Amino acid sequence: MASSLYFILPALGGYTLTSLYLLKNPQILHKKKRAAFHCTHISHRGGSGERIESTMEAFTHAVEQGTGMLELDCHLTRDGHVVVSHDENLLRQTGRDVTISSLNLEDLPLYKDRLEVTFNAGRYSTGTDRKFTLLEEVFRKFPKMPVNIEIKEDNSLLMEKASNMVKQYDREDLTVWATVDSTIMEKCRRTNSTMPYSFSMRRGLQLLLLYYSGLLPFVPLGESFLQFYLPRIINRTYIPEERLLKNRMVIYLIEKLTMRKSLFKHLANRGIQVHLFVCNEDPDIEAAFEAGATGVMTDYPTLLTDYLHRHRSQD
């Protein structure tokens, strides 16, 4: 046993040193990804803290405030229209307990005139526009604006229609597939493999395992974006439904395990953008950038724009 240590310990030491070196210098093994855009300012649901979420008014306002990317979710109506909406069931957004998939486009109800901001509990947004918008309307109005599309349901027709619109408006390099579900992501990629895509939850966990095992510098990554909660907002501005996430110790451990500056820097050096969300206060925005985020997702596009302007002027 003792003699075998003479071989094991040097090999382990060599592996550790090589892994650390390549973690800091990933370009030795991996060609850096060249995205068509790089954004530091992402508007969550179009900036749901300043206008009613996911409406054309919200998207327009966010673009006017200088956002670099619109984040949105899509669902399919009964008559086959791709509608921008976070929820499939419309009770929270409209007060009516109906699903988008059960209604034709013309029968969709209006948003509430006052809607609570999901990631800023107890705060509400208002606006003059209460209509659900179509994905195609967003593409048509903002042809050069990067858009992050989250697909929440395993619906092949929805993926196909979204992909066809991306192709129709010639924006495959500007539109990102996003979902927490790995099965859905695999189907999205099969539907349109030319669009950049983000880490699913399972792939994110694999990323952490690769990082802590030292294997990450040796493994190729297909994803172009890592999008993740800033843990400090949980139970403060965002109250999760999951009981597990209400535990302070759990959140503390998640923060310690995930907010690794060396990991985020490694990803950035490989051309993978790191977006932390949903940051709705200056200290949270600062914490996200301090952790190594390349971009921040917010419900308050004006707030984030002001923060970026102040800090650029200070630099």
C-alpha cells in the first residue's frame, strides 16, 4: 500500500496542478465561443417591475432604457399562436383560472391592471397595455434585439413554431433556447441546432460536479449561456414555493457551492456568458458582478441602466 502511494500522490498532484492551470487558461484546449452579441443588461419578462410583464409596452420600455436582451417565455394557444406569457395557467396574471392552450388567441383575457412582481414580493407594476403579445410581434418590432426564449412545456409544435419564426426573421444567432428541463432542451436543439442555448438544471449540476472534480477544463461545453439565481434574493425579495428553498441553511450552502468566481471566470474565458437573476436592488446587482457575472437580469431596466451608467463613469 505504501509503495503505491509513491505513484498515486505524484499523479494526483500533477492532475490537480494541470487542472488548476487549465482552469485559468482554457484557451489551450478550447476555442473561445464567439457569440453574435454580449449583453450585461437583461430585462426579465421585459422588465416586469416597471411595466406589466411580457407586454409590448414592457418590451418597448426596456429597449428604450437600453437593455441588451429581452427574456421571455412562450406558450401555444388552442388555435396555434405562439403567445408570450410566463404562465400557462392565467390565474395569477389575469384572475381567470384558464390555460392558454385551452383558448383561442382572440379569447385570451387581459392582464390585471395591477400585477405583483414575482421577484419583488409586495411590489406591483402597472401599465396602459394589458394585452398578451405574440412572439412574432416581438421579433417584428425588435429585429436586432437578442431574445432569450424559455420553453417551459414539452410541446414539439410550440418548439417548431418558435424555431420557424426565428428562421423567418433571420435571427438564429440572436435568439437563445432556455429551459430548466434537459429533455425539453434536447428537443429544442433537435428542432433548431443553430441557435445558441443555455444550461438546463441537470447540465448545471453536471457543470458543478465537473468543476469540483477538476475535470471541467478538459471537457467541451456546447452551451453558450449559464443563467442562475443569485441565491441571496431567495426568501428576501423572492419567496419560493418549494419548502426546501425556504431553509436558510440550504440557501447558504447553495450560495457557497455555486457563486464561485473562478468558475464564472473560466466560463467567461471560454466565451460562455454568465447571467445572474433576478437582481432588483443595487446591492444585488453589485453582488452579481462581484461574483463574476457577465450580465445581470432584472425586473427594473431603468434601475440597472442607472447602475451601469454610474459605475462606468466611476471607472
